[in-house]
Amino acid sequence: MPGLKLSFKNIIVSTGSLFLLILLFINCSSYKKTQLENGDLLFVTAKETGLSGAINNVTQKQKEASFDHIGIAENENGHWYVLHAAPKGGSQKQKLKYFLKDQSDDGQRVIIYRLKPEYKKTIPAALTKAEAMLGKPYNFDYILNENSYYCSDYIERAFRDDHIFKLEPMTFKDPKTGKTNEFWENFYQKKNLKVPEGEPGCNPNGLAASEKLVRIGEL
């Protein structure tokens, strides 16, 4: 029955093609869900060691959230940029592709968080404020001042007029021991500064925990 065998083969090929089309549709749908929107917040996953690990050790609030950097996405004339404050370059406007490459080179991932619909109206003003703060140096002391910014400080300030985020007492204590993390003890000792325990500030994990944001997916 040669004709019957050919029919079965055609059925198998057709079924396989249909399955591939379904998978493609699902992947495309998932991809669309993680497409950037103007004003999306890009959180960079933390490393386990060094400054990144030390920040995360004393600030992590959620099991699924472990971040050490944050920026805000802006679409300008059809091109995507990330406005952020980084140790290298200070407060800057970086093309998205280079921002992503920097994180990828360090083995870190970028997770998209988005303001809930009722807060999206604050985005235009926040982007205008973020643009106005470009060019300032990075704040390596993590103590708030008006002349330099660290990453979460930069974002909090951008949205400050609309009270999207709030400053909280900073802690540099290891939650497991209740004592000041050794990294931070040495960090501030070298700067001849007192550990700013309890001083107002913010951090990427704290911002990610805001009830005004929703986690969208990975970029």
C-alpha cells in the first residue's frame, strides 16, 4: 500500500510543521510581553562576590530579587537608551545595546520592571529629571549628596517629585549575624568615614520590592 504510507508520512510532516508553528507563536507572544516600554526600569542581577555581593548581602528583600544596579529605559527617535549612574562614567545616557553588553560581559542579567498603570503618568517628568541629572560623577561613598549619585539614588531622585519611591534607613549589617558586614567595615575604614548605618538612602533591591512596580520579564 505505497499510497497509504505516503499519506501517513505527509500527516507526520504536517503535524510536525503545525507543532513548530505553535511553538513559534508561543515564543513570539512571550517575546512581545517583554518588549520595552518608555520608562521601564532595568534591574541588573547581582554577583555573589565583591561590591555586588556586599550590596546584595545587606539589602536583598525578596528571594526572586537579587540586584545590584538599576537604570531607566528611554526611547528617543526610535532608538533605545538607558539612563543610569555607574562607577564607570557616572550619570550617563548609554545606548541599550552597549548597556546590555556590559552586563552580559560580567555574567549578569537584566530584568524588566514596569510601573503599574496608575503610576505611568509620572514617567515623562521622571525622564526629564533623569536627563537633567546627567553628567554628575558617581557617588562612591553611598551617602546622599547633591553633587554625585549612585544608581538607585539616581532613579529615586528622578521620580522623587511624584513620591514613587521612598528613602529608608540604610543598613550595612549582615542579616545572619546582626553585625556590620566585614566588606563594608573595611570599605568605609579606607575612606576614613563612619559606616552610615541608619542614614537615609536606597538600593536596587529596595526599589524592586516596591508595590508600585510589576516584574515583566528578562530582557
